[in-house]
Amino acid sequence: MARRKLPTRPGPYLLRVQLLRERITAPDSFPYCLPAIRNLETLDLHPKVTFFVGENGAGKSTLLEAIAVECGLNPEGGSRNFNFATRASHSKLGEALRLAKSVVPRDSYFLRAESFYNVATEIERLDPDLLSAYGGRSLHEQSHGESFFALFKNRFRGNGLYLMDEPEAALSPQRQIEFLALLHEFCKTGAQFVIATHSPIIMAHPDARIYVFGADGIRETPYTETDHYVVTRGFLTNHQRALSVLLDDTGRE
């Protein structure tokens, strides 16, 4: 008898993330020593797009990775069908998380910019025919940015859950704007995204929730109050003055 497929419908698929402190055995160890993780209680996720932003080392990628693992995705990236490890380095944070889920997504994928090369290699190792889902051309025969767009345009679809760690890493500003438009179109077809990013262009998506990871924990912040927006706007508005301050060697030895 054929197995009946589980019904799927538009998201949201992830409703919230909760840290269960009773599951933490070493609270002073990484990543629980990070302020953002140490002070984490519950994060409500936006039904369309949730952004994790903050300085390097703040814990946003660590939390995103843990969510991916708890969703059954490979910590280095890919779909549920990927089960490889170039180097097992992900934290045990996922063991202390509880994910409140809604309906079953038709598709799910974890993009991790720093290990996408490994994913591309695994695709060709598993089955060259898998390339058809990525546009039919080897991802290694494209630039980093082109391979990212091959993933976005061909592999992603509606009714899916997509976790993305720094998708802007290989994208020019123009490509980031194009990705922002793609993101909007995917959301209209029932997709949900959780994205860790440094890009003030990408995080400008109007139908999103932004969480800033900082020294005082994690706080929801309006787009125009994020450091990414304020610093970028300030520099571009008067870059000559900013450069004169930054590069002034007067009084330096």
C-alpha cells in the first residue's frame, strides 16, 4: 500500500525558538557563554522573513545552525538528503532548543555561505543528475555569486522553509538587490526564511522581523535603528568627512 503523503500548505512552518535551560549541562561553555545565547528565552519568528543581525561572533550563525540541525538539515548546508561532514564543528546548542512548528514544509534547505563549496562538491559526488535542480550546470564551473543565484532561482520554491547564513557573501550590491526581489517573490508563494546577514540591502525587506544580537542579548529592532543601516547611511551620505576622520594621520607616530 502506498504511503500517503503528508499535506503541505503555505507557512509559517517555524513559529518560535525556545531555549530550555534544564538541558544545558555546561552553562559557561560555548555557545552558552555568548550574551545573546545566555540571555535567550523565546524568539517569535516572522511568518515570512526573520533576520538575525549583529557583530561577528555575536552568535547569530551559531543559533541559525542549531535551528537547521533541529529541522533535520545538514550543519554544513543542503537539504534533508545531505548527510556529510567535512569537519564536525557544529555546537550542541540544538539539544537545548525547542522549536514550535506549524505545518510541514514541502521543501527545506540550509545555505551556509562559508561551506557552500562543500555542498557543491557533495552534489556531484552523490549524483550528477542532481545538478538539474540547480540549473543543470556544475556549481564549480560558475563564480561564487553565480552559483548562489543558481541555487536561489532553481532550487528554492514555494511552500518551503529556507535558512540562510550570510547569503550576501558572494553577491555584489546589484545582486543583493536582485536577491531582495527574489525573496519577496518567494514569500508570496508561501515560503518562510530565517536569514543571518550583515547586508543593509537584504535586511531592508519590508515584511520582516529583525533581531539584533548584542552584548545585552537579543532584541527586536526596527530597520532604520540597526547599526548596519545607521553606519552605512552615515558613511555614504558624507563619505569624504568619514574618510578624513578615519584616515587622518595627524598626531600619529
